[in-house]
Amino acid sequence: MKHVVVIGAGPAGLKAASTLGRRGVRVTVLERESALGGLAGSFDLQGVRIERYYHFICKGDDDLVETVEQLGLSERLHWRSSRMAYFVDGRLYPFLTPWELLRFRPLSLADRVRAGIAVQRARRMREEDLARRRAMEWLRDLFGETACRIIWEPLMRFKFAEYAPEISAAWIWARMIRLSRSRKSPWREDLGYLDGGSRTVFEALQRDIEKHGGCVRLGTPVEAALIEGERVTGVRAGGETLAADAVISTVTPVVLLRAAPDLRGEYFERLRRIPTIGIFCLFLRLRRSVTPYFWVNASDARVPFAGMIEYTNLNPMHALAGDRVLYVPQYLSASDPRFSQDDEEVLRSYTDALALIHPAFDRDWIRHWAVFRDRFAQPICLTDYRETTPAIESPVPNLFLTDSCQLHPHDRTISGSLSLGRRAAELAAARIERPVER
Ligand SMILES: Cc1cc2nc3c(=O)[nH]c(=O)nc-3n(C[C@H](O)[C@H](O)[C@H](O)COP(=O)(O)OP(=O)(O)OC[C@H]3O[C@@H](n4cnc5c(N)ncnc54)[C@H](O)[C@@H]3O)c2cc1C
């Protein structure tokens, strides 16, 4: 029986392993951490498992919805109407429906009308016409200077920090398209969540892998990918060597290249050059709600973050007995000094800002807090992504790799990673059944 090693038990790795298992291939998944899920993993909060970062589902997340159905979990997937708002210079404005957009005072009436028309125009554009344009310039042309400064610039800086001016217009266009698929009408946006969070799918995928004879080994970091005679032959993990007919890496490329430092050539050089940004996120379990909105964007010089997500306004999380969950994320390069600022300092400055958004906010509302960090959270979509994105099948025979950059211009999502994992598994299965003659 053929054996494939999958590195990483995030959505891509688990889906790759489950797809191979169903095709009769023996799989071993090796995961560095003690929990499943990668960036979508969860932690134990006073007996309740909660995701370290917020995760919502959109109507176009086909691979996720399909996986949920395949695993018999459809009853655990729920859709709810969600609301968003902008906090601009001390005031909170609802910002979803055409009516709310028309009443958005920070923009002149002419700019509001222009913004409505711009969104419709953007939806009719094509990726190939936008790929090489810079997002900030494109947004300025389409929405005008003021809308760009109040709406788009804070969003782009939040997501990409110093890389914001270099991002491809196709990335922001693709994000508009993803969210627009969740719109039933101009008046309503439906977002999804799973009972038990994303972990529900990951645990079911693990059971599926085990049912088909595979195994998932947590707390087992891969130290080296073994290449012999220019072909991958297995990995070394925890001092043990595991032979494999193929290896699928789902870890961020930097980590793979550390495990196989001798990999050379154009393909691996391109991998080395793809920039990635980190994340830190303040997690709060609160006694009271800060706003009725799922998502609040902030454009106010006194607020040190660009957005906050009150997750319980989407998923009520009954296990928390009425408590609220609020995430306040910030994307930053790991080399930025703010990335490693003291947790207490993050809590202090962020909660000072919460008191601007809800004047009655008091630190007594906090039942639990934590700051989570990941150095590699988001690959950067530059204007040359169509030429530089590496294929899933590497030039080293039987070595496959997935990374969220392969979804560009689309943002990275759980659904996207499930699709990459599935595609990597299909390629690996085809290759070990029909080896390449070299
Ligand atoms: C703040 C934030 C918010 C997000 N919100 C959403 C959202 O609302 N909706 C959505 O769909 N997506 C969202 N995402 C994106 C989603 O979490 C990711 O797209 C997805 O988790 C990526 O999955 P992956 O399997 O490709 O990679 P990862 O999740 O990065 O998994 C890689 C795995 O490899 C493991 N690993 C690393 N090194 C080694 C090693 N040496 N040996 C073995 N294992 C190793 C890691 O521990 C990890 O488990 C969000 C992400 C963040 C950070």
C-alpha cells in the first residue's frame, strides 16, 4: 500500500489526508502543535473550546459547504443575517444596506452616490484587467479621494500594514465578490458559522482519516524533508524517519524551506520571495455587548486598531451563558516592534479605545482576555501574482505543497485551503499511481 506523509493538520492538511484515505492510500499527518486546525485552531476557555481567531463562512465557500455535507454535518451549519458598521471620528454608523450607505455622513452625498455606483461597476470587472494594477490607485479612481481615505485606506493598512500600497487591485476586487455572494439582496448579508466552530469539521476530518486507516500525530514537528537522488523519500520528525511515496507540505513555505534548505531552482526561489504578514489579536470574553454589529471598522485617529469583530453577534455560543466574544485583530510584520508589544499594553490601549466606541464600557466587563500571535498569517498578493505563484506540484518528484498564496487573488479562507488540500491529494494520488520517468 502506498504511503503519503502530510505535513500540517490545518484545513489543507486534513482535507488532503482525508481525500487520499478515501482513495485507498495510507496517510500519516504530522502536526507540530497539540491541537488540530492551524490558524483556525481553538483553545480551551474555562471548559469551552473557542477559536483563537474569528471565522465566518460566506455563501460562495463551496469546498467548505461540500466537506460539511460529505461529513454529515449539514445540520450544524447555520446562516444568519449579519450587520456591520463604521466608527468614524467618534460616531458609529451602520454600513450595509443602500439606505445606510446613503445616510453615511462622513462622506458627502455625491461621494455616497459615487460609492454605490462604484461597487456595482467593480462587480462587472475582470480579474485579468485588475491583476497588475495597485489596489489603492484603483480604489482612488473608482471611489474618489475622500472615500478612499475614510473607508479603504484604513482597511488596506489593517490587512497589509506597510505592504498596503503594493497590493494588487484584483485582491480587493475578489474580496468584494466573495462578500457580495453572501448578499441575498442589497438589504441583507448572510454569513455562516458551525456549531462548535471550525473544530467541528476538523475533528470529523480526523475521524474520517482514521476510519480509512490513516493517522494524525499531534505534537510532532517535521524537522526535515528527505530528498534522495533528487526525489522526496520521506521526512524526519521527532528523531524518527518516516519513508513515504509522496510528501504533501501544507505549512508556510518558509517552514518547508527550513526543513529542506538544499532545495534550489526558480520554483523555490519564488517561494522564498513571497512576503507574508503576521497577526496579533486581542481576545475578550465580556459580560456585556459592545455593539450590535458583527463587524465594526474604525477610522478614528484615537483608535489603535482598524476593526473589531463581536463574534457572538453571529454565533450566539450558548455555552457562554450570555457572555460576549470580541476579537480585535491587527495584521503586522513580525519585525514591526508593535508585533511583540507587551500583552498588558495591548489590553490597555485597545480597551481605552473600546470606551470611545461604547462610552459605558468598563474593564469590569472583561471575564477573560488573551493576546494571540502568529508570525505567518497572510501571504501578500502583489501585482505580479499571476506570474510568481508556485504550482502545487513542485519540481522535486512526489513533493507537493499548498500555501494560501495559491488562492490569489482570493483571500485565504478555510474553504480555499480545503480546496488546495483536495487538489494536492488528487495530484499526489495520480503521481504515485503513475510515476514520472526521469
Ligand atoms: C485573524 C484571522 C482571521 C481569519 N478569518 C477567517 C474567516 O473568517 N473565514 C475563513 O474562511 N478563513 C479565515 N481565516 C483564514 C484561515 O484560518 C486560514 O486560511 C486557514 O486556517 C489556512 O489553513 P492551512 O491548512 O492552509 O494552513 P494553517 O492553518 O497555517 O495550517 C498549517 C499547519 O501546519 C502546522 N505546522 C507548521 N510547522 C510545522 C512543522 N514543522 N511540522 C508539522 N506541522 C507544522 C501548523 O501548526 C498548522 O497547524 C482567518 C485567519 C486569521 C489569521
